[in-house]
Amino acid sequence: MPFNIGYNRRRAVAYANRWAYERNPAYYDFERLGGDCTNFTSQCLYAGAGTMNFTFTFGWYYRSAYDRTPSWTGVEYLYNFLLNNQSVGPYAHIVSQSEAMPGDIVQLGTASGDFYHSPFITSVTPTILVAAHTYDALDRPLASYTYDVARFLHIDGVRVW
């Protein structure tokens, strides 16, 4: 049975600060294959979690561009993994914008509920600032994005064996 450890928000935000305008060579850059935003957010999340979930297809891991789960790079897949994960790795729940913290994730979508972008929250003092790839950004105000709806995923913790 897995047990809970803390999520290191400072380490996750430090990773975002370091790699927002560059690409970590340990990870493939998916910018030309639909976007790199969720890949970057997963990297930040991994920096704070320190563990992956190696469950084939439905887990959350990255070994290479060809050996990874859909949740590592896909907006909806990451959302589904974080909200439903009962096993190893990070897990989350939806919060209001006022409850979001540095180290959490915001996903932006259309009025019809199609979510397309996963910026990583770097600050909430009091404006929410984010880091992102594809359209590289660091400490960009969330309010500067054009979107219809936003959902905020608060990282509750990390489970390990």
C-alpha cells in the first residue's frame, strides 16, 4: 500500500524558473507536435513530486519521447490522472482560483469545455503568475491569457511505495 509524502512546491517552482525559457535536454520538446505546455508542467510537477507512476497507459511517467504516458503531455490526460490517481505519484483536486498556490496547475479552456493549455503556477501574490512552454513564459499574469474557463488543480501530495 502506498503512503503519502509531501509535495515540494519550492522545488517545483524553482524548476519552472530555471526551464521556462529553455528546454531541459533530458526531455523531448513537443512544441512541433501539438505543444510543449503539459510536458513542461509535468516536468515541474515531477521536480516537486520526485516520483512517477509507471502504470502502462494510465499512469504518469516519461522515459523518452516514445516511452511515456498520455498524461505526461496531454492536457485532459494529466487532469484525469491527477484527479483519479489512487496509486503512486502526485494527486490533486479542483480548487477555486482564490485557493490556488504556487506549484499548482491551471488549465485553460473554451466555453464548450475543451481544455487546451496547462500553465504552471509560480506565484499568487495576489495576482496569479504562471510559467509555460510553447509560448514560453515566466511569471506571466494569468489575466493576460485569452480563455473562456479555467480550472485550478491543487496538488495535495505524492504517494510512494
